[in-house]
Amino acid sequence: MRLAVLDVCVWLEEYQSGQPRFGEVLSVWLRRAVPEAQITVLNIGEGAPLPVADAFDGYLLGGSEKGVYDDAPWMAPLRQFLQDVRRAGRPVFGICFGHQIMADVYGGKAEYLGAAEVGVRHFEIDGLFVTGHVWHQDQVTQVPPGAQVIGSADYCPVAALAYEFPAMSVQFHPEYSAEYVADFLARSRGEVLSAEETDAALAQFSRSDVQADLFADRAGAFFRDAYAARVKS
């Protein structure tokens, strides 16, 4: 099974030197559940071209500093790519921005809702309560036709979606460790977020008990099931 991680973040050297890039963090998280897969990271946010839809057996679309309403050079091609992936029957799993733009492309809506949510939040996923790391100021506000809400939080009613075609997404960041985000926050204190916002988020991450394999098994089963169904057909 060949999977591609689509990294749509811009690397900020002044805050992130020495850290693994976002796409690598995503691939490490995914390998926990599908160690047999060949995983390729594509840095779309830094100019790498999107593949044709059937070039890989599945796609993991990560977070971004952009919103669905922005006009980055890769945004329109990504929207078309997501439609092509759906038509090709290839599974796509979205995280944070990935969750939002998938909902937007597939008939729902995502919007800017104000101050950034950064830290540790509690979610209910299929009746189970979990904690996850978050960093976002946009949310899905309208569920796409045929999609099912499988996760929610008090502050975020549409925190996870499962589609009637092979697509799934979550608002939280299961791939982020507390240390990874805290390092970025400490280096960028007062620059990306205010000093007060940074300190409040750092306090939450210092007490975090989020598991490194959060939702990884669910994502792994999602990709395996879609691959097995396509091979069988």
C-alpha cells in the first residue's frame, strides 16, 4: 500500500529549526498504525505539485496556517484534487485544515470563528471521551451531504466526520506531541500568539496526557479497509 502525506504548511525556520517538518510528523503518526505502508511526503505548501488522484492508494491531508477562504497558489488545485480523489475512489483522511477544506469541497462549510483555540481539549468520538491537541481558529459549521458527525466537543460540534465515500477527517491534531507544539510556542512567544495566549497554551501542554497513537488505529483501519475493498473489486 502506497500512501501520500500532503503537507500544506509553510516551514518557519526561525521557530522550527531542528524540528521535524510537519509532513514528517504526520508520517511518523501514521506509521504507528500502518507500518507496512510505503509513505511519501509531498510538500505542497512549498511548491511541490499535487499528484494525479490514482498515483497513490490513499492520502493524508494535514493542517495549514491558511483557511479555506484564503487564496494560496495551491488552494484551487487542491480543491480540484479532492474532487478527483473522490471520483477515483481513493481514500483521503484530513486533519485540522484538511478536515475543514474537505467539508468545504464536499458540500459543507468551514468558517473563521474568532480567537485561536490552542491547547488541550476534550472530545467525544463514537461515544468515547478522549483528549486531543488543537491549534485552530476555523471550524466546520455545516456538515456535507451524506457525511456523519462521529466526534464533537462543547466548543466544536463538528470535530470529526465520516463520509459515505472513502473519506474521514478530524479537527484536532492527533499527530502533535505536547513537546513538539510547546517548543514552537516557546520560540515564537509574542510573535505568532500574544505572550499571554502563548503562556496559557504552554500551561495546558505541560499537563497534557494525550496519547501518541491517538486515532492512529482508526486511521490505519480506514486506509486498510479502503485498499482491501479496491483490490477485491
